[in-house]
Amino acid sequence: MSDPTERKFVVRDVAGTFTIQTLAALALYSIPVFAPAAALDYGVDATQVGVFSGIAYFTAMLVGLVTGAFVTRYGAMRTGQACMVFAALAMVAFAVGSPWLAVVSAIFLGLNYGPVNPLSAHILTKVTTAKTRPLIFSIKQTGVTVGGALAGITVPFLVLTFGWRVGALIIGAAALTAMLLVHPMRRRLDSDRRPTAPLRSASLMGPVRLIAKDPVTLHLAIMALIFSGIQLTAAAFLVIFLNDHLELPLVEAGALFALSQVGGTLGRIFWGAISGAYFKPRHVLTVLGLITCASYAVLALSEPDWPPMILAILCFILGASSYGWNGVYLSEVASLAPPGKIGEVTGGVQFFMFAGAFMAPPCFSVIASFGGGFSMAFMVFAIIAGVTGLSLTWLSKYHRPEA
């Protein structure tokens, strides 16, 4: 990668996938921040945002399975542009304020979010090596936390300035702008597409079967199911917890949520850097599980009279741990994938990731509503995070080929 032109294209490729990842995450993560204000007009409790998130991730879970086929036929960047269109449509449907259109909005957000990892893996694997892949993938994955940080910072401002409906439309307009910004990259990045490639319904479970063939990948997929679910509870409920349980104003709660995303952004880069150079990815993931366990447990014990600085540090650590695993994980998945199957294999593990994201928020809502409140829910998920992190230690008996 010593050629200046080649390096320039690598930077552009990372920037393009980062832009799509950021706007897809901004659209998805803006809903929980809109929730306290929008819930009044919807006539529902704000905790029901867990149901909305569940629908979105169930849709993303399914669409990720067929993304590989769409990337092959239409191209990775064209698929990414379609994601931005679905993001805009989702925000329009959400702004209407109808419970039924909220379901449509959640489905569109799933269509927006589900293809991003497979299409990005298809693009970035071509321009990375085994040594650089964890860091490059982690940089791309910071788009998730940057999008979340933007949601935490901008949505309260939009709500207070324009109202939540207009704020949602502004987020949709930003997604359409991103679609136009990446358009000049499409011809080069989609040059490997096969326009006559079939879109077979039989390919729906094909990616899952690819994952199930290898015990290491299967165990990591199950781990991703749990880690992803835990991550999404923070994304879906942190603002509501800070606003309702700790009695913080929405702007302050949004700022702490944004700080957790900053922690996630820096954490992903840090974990990706040390994973590629110093430590085995499974050991890094074990440490992340234990740190997530500790931060969730402390959050469960927090009280309204805690100093703001303590809450800020806690939210930063929570973000750095619960959001920090994705880039390391996805780079390993891409390394394991057969040539030409990167999108399909990534879609397969993403099925498990989004299954966790689909199941965890509703489960969290049930525990918070009927099983002892937010504190009990966070404590239950803290225990799950710790146990899952420790379970990765048994993978040391397996040896997989280096990419």
C-alpha cells in the first residue's frame, strides 16, 4: 500500500463506509433520544422504545442475510446509498406520530442499518491486510459511536429548537445528503458487481450455515448475540435512565449519552490497535466483557445525588467497553471468510448480532417494567456480560488459520 494513489483510495474507501455507517447509526440512535418528547404525542410510555428497537433490529437481522447477494448484483456502494434512502423514509414515517407508522419507521430503520456491515466488509477487505484489518475495521466502526454521539448532542437541541417532528425530518435530510456525498465513489467501488447474479431466496439461510460449519466462528457468533444485545440496551435506555431515574434534564442526559459514544469511538480505535499488534482478539473481547460487567453494575447502583463527574466517567467507560468490541470482532470474521464470501459470512454473524439486538431491548423493558426497575435490569445484564466474556477463554483450545 505504498503507492500514493492506492493510499488515497484507501482513505476514500474508509471515509465512504464511515459516512454511511455514521448516518445509519444517527438515524437509528436518534429515536431513543427523541423518545421522552415523542412519547407524549404518541401516548405511550418512553420505555416502549425497546419494542421499537426490537422491530428495527429484527428487520436488520433478516436483511443482513441477503445483503451479500445484493452487493454482488448491485454493488456495495449502491447498496449503501439505498440504506440512506431508507433512513430518510424512516424519519418521515416517525415524524407523523402514528403508532402504526412508527412500526413502518422501525422496519425502514432496519433496512437502513442491516446491510451496512456486510457492504463495508466487502469494500474494506480488498484494501487491508491481516495486520491492518482490525484497526481499519475499528475506524469504520467508530461511525456507529460517532452517529450515536451526534444523536445525543443534536437531537435535544433539535427538540428544544424545532420540536421533535421537525428534528426527525432534519435527520432524514442529513441521510439523503450522505447518499449524494458518496455517489462519486460508486463507479470505482462497484466495478466488481455482477449485474446478472441471481437473488435467490435459498440464500437466506446460507450465511448462517457457513457460520455453523466452524466451531470457533459459531461460538463467536453466539458471543456477538449477547454482546450486541448488551450494547443496544445502553443505546436504547441510557438517556431514559438518566432522565427518569437519575432525574437529569434531557440536555444533560443527552450530553452524557454523547460522552458514552465518544468513549465508544476512542475505545474502538484503541482496542483495534492493540488487537492487531499486541493481543489476541479473543483476549481483548474477554477484557471488554469484564469491563462492561463492572460499568453496568455501577450504573445499576447509581443515585440522583451522585456527582456529575462520576456519572461522566462512568458513561465514558461504559461506552468504551460495551461499544468497543465490534471492529475487532468484524475484522476477524472477514479474515475467516472464504474469498468472494466476505459479505455472506459477515451477514451470517450479523444475523446473530442483530438477533441479540432484537431480543435484548424488549427483555430489558420487561425487567425494568415488572422486575424491579432500571437498576435491576442493568444488574442482570451486567452479570450476563461478565459470564460471556469469561466464556471466551475456552476458545484457546482451537487454532484457526491466520489471514
